[in-house]
Amino acid sequence: MSPLQPRFVRLAETDRPTVPIVVDGATVEALEGDSLLVAVLTRAGHLRHSEFGPEARAGFCLMAACQDCWMWTHDGDRLRACDTPVRAGLSVLTQPPDMPWPNRA
């Protein structure tokens, strides 16, 4: 996860049950009902780095239209963090896995 300060600060609903997820190999406690974007940005300053340069990305539209919040599974599938609900066992990467792209035949 990022050494930066979290981008989001949770002000309410802090008593929901936690759900363990894994981000880049580190276990992170998310709250039940959170999107992947909220789970990551309450702990880090960004979701990923741009594939076109060094810029950090943290999502843009927050409604699954802009493709700015992509994260990846270990199999190379992309997830939009803004509309992917957290669930126990979810494991994601902030950068594409080292595999040829596209990964589907």
C-alpha cells in the first residue's frame, strides 16, 4: 500500500463488520459494504499508477464509466474499484500482473 496519507477519511458507519482483503500481498481490513475503491483509499493516497506515465490515480468518475480506477486480479482480469464490492478472500493488485496482454484468447 501507499506510504501516502489516506485519501478518504471515514466519518461514519465505523461499526460495520470487517472483511479481510489482500492488496498487493498485504492484508487490509475493509468494512462490509465498502467498494474496493473506498477500502483502498481509506488506507492509501492512490489506487494505482497510470500505465502511461508516473502519475498516481485515485479514480475519477466514481460511477464505473471512466476506467480510471482499474485494479487487477492475479489472473490478469481487471476490476473497476469503484463498483467492485469487497468480499472475504478478494485479492487484487495495483499494477497489472507480469503477463502478456491481452490475457484472453
